[in-house]
Amino acid sequence: MVSPVNPQAEGFVVPVRIAAICGMALAVVACSRGGAPPSDRIWDAKAAASYLDQRMEWWSTWKGAARDHGTFCLSCHTAVPYALARPALRATLAEPAAAAPERQLTDDVRRRVRLWGEASPLYADRNGAEGRGTEAVLSALMLAWGDARSKRLSADTIAAFDHMWAEQHASGDSVGAWSWANSDLSPWEDSDAQYYGAALAALAVGIAPESYQSRPQVQAPLQLLLNYLVREYPAQSLHNRLILLWAGTKLPGLLDADQRQSLIAQVLGVENRDGGWSLSTLVRKSGKGNTLLTDPDSDGYATGLVTLVLEQAAMPVAAPEVKRSLTWLARNQQGHSGSWILGQEGSWVARSLNKWRNPWSNVGRFMSDAATAYAVLALTEPSQAEPGASLRAQGSATSRSNTASNWESRREIVATTDIIGK
């Protein structure tokens, strides 16, 4: 295993790029892996699943995540992305049942839904409104996501939606939205994140099976939500607009054709030359805290999210960029011919823009938890993939003999990058 260099000295934000270091890194990687790096058109689904499972296990037992009644926090950085991505890996790896951490998370969400009147809010804000609003939306999303795979709407999911609508603002400037966690932490918990949460609520409604979005009893609150999302859209960051575009692939009436085309053009306009995206180009600083750190390099969270949303939006103009970004994701999984030399873990890297965190600490991995989940979602998304593309993950039951041929058709040429980055 390659030992990482400690970047804490001198206010490190992005890796130093020096030709000599690049050459050393290439040599070290080749030696540590016993020869030439593997194909950059293959990603390791089994390693990704192992990383996500380990991180979910740690989060569920970490004292900082503990909540009452033996439950834990439904975090935007670890728990929610895990709930969305892990079922896709289960299908890719032909696993017979959900992994233990996946079952534990689902049980935790259901338990908190059933204990809604008894459990304390997720976050200790002054009146509990932020905690209640955030939890109501995230619970509905995670349960609806699971139900979408089974095509059956469970009683717990219906209850979660009932809680969500009960917490929706019925008046005031934010009518149609929810009180949302605001710890001045971008991109999920700052003053801009209220819109992010509302867009996730729309996604939850859109994916819920059994035509939930058409039920008479949800039409009035749903219209309030749609009105809020349309009304506040012009003031949003690219990150929030992307979440809305994602929701709009499941729920009609959120964006018109011109808005979709304009948004996609903006997103493509900030793509890096290596085929990825940087979170710095998608977010902006809001609130009273310090300015955000700037990292122009492509990262796993921004690239995974953009690629997933562009795949689902299925706009032909974005097809070449989607193929380039899928290549970037396949190349940049840690320990698998990736450009982040941190060992053999199967994760994708992203860093906090709020403040420097040790990327090898548990807290420092929060952004990489989300990055790995969204990279997985993008790489397993079938909407724009060629036939058989779901077999491109190394480690799946059918990929061992077919991976090379499946990836041969994806050998588009991308901009040359060194081992450290663009």
C-alpha cells in the first residue's frame, strides 16, 4: 500500500503539481500494484460496496451520530447517499440480499418514522423545526427510494410523507418549503440548502410508486412545493439547480424546455478539461461564515452528481460530456488506477470547501462518502448507457469475462491528465 504524504503543513488545499512528483507517483503506483495500472475503463464495484458498508457501519456507531431511542442521524453526507447508492451495487454484484448496514439504516429510518411524536429532532436548533423539517424530507426520500425498486408503497413510507407534508411551511416567505438544517456548511446545510431540501422532497414524490404524486390528498401541498421551486429557481446555485433538474426527470412541471437547455449549457460550460467537474464551480458561499475554500480540480461528488443528472435528463447535447465524465469516474476510483494515491480503498474523493479537514480522518471522509455514492449512481445508471453497460463494474457476477469487451466501446479519447490531476 502506498503511504500518503501528510498535507497539513502550510495550509494545504490542493495537491502540488510538479513534474518530478508526477513521475515519482507514477513509478510508485506501478510498483505498488505489481506492474502497469489496470485499464482506466473499469471500476471496482466490490471495493466501492466495501468502502460504503464500512463507512455506514462506522457512522451508525459513532457517538457524534447517536440520537435517542437507539437511532442515529440521517446525515446528508453519509447515510442518505448510502441509501440511494447501495441498492444499485447490490444489483450490479448480484447480491442475494441487502447488506447488513443497509438493513440497519432502513430499520433506523422506519423506527424514527414510527416514533415521530416521541423521538427528539435530529438537530438541536432552538425550536426543533430545522431538525424536524430536514428529517421529514430525508426519511420520505430514503423510504420512497427503496419502495421504487419494489414498486410497492409501504405504510411507513406513507407515514413519512404524511410527516413531511405536516412540516411544510403553509405561509411566509418560504411557503411550500421546509425548515432546513443550517450549520453554515455548504452544500447541504447552509442558508442556500432550504431549496436543496425542497428539491429532494420533489424527487421523493416523483419516485414514489403507485402513482403517489397523483393522489388527491397530496395535490394542495404538492402545488405549494412546485410554486416554491419555480419561484425561487432564479436565485439558486448550479448545485441546487442540478438537484431540481434531477427531480424534474421524475416529477413534471418543475422546469420548461428552455430552462433545461440553459441549465445544461451552464453546467457544460464549467466542465474541466479532464472530463470532470469541481464542486467549487457549483456552489457559492452563503451565511455568515468564512469564505469557501477553492479547489478547481475535478472531484468525485461534483462529477458523480453532474453525470447522474445529465444521464437522467437524457439531453443529446450532453451525451459526449457524459461519456467523458464516465471515463473520469472510472479512472479516479482510489486504488484503482485513480489519480488520488491514498491506498486501495474503493472510494472516490471529494473535499470539504468549508474548512480544511484531514482527508484520512473519519470526519474528513464525509465528502468522499457522498462522492463515492454519487459516482456509483452515475456508473450504474442505465438510461444513456449502451447495451450491457451495467456489466462494466469489475467484481460483478457476470463482468469477469465481459468487462473488457463491454468497455471497448467506451474508449473515447479524453484530455491527457497526469497522476495528480489536470
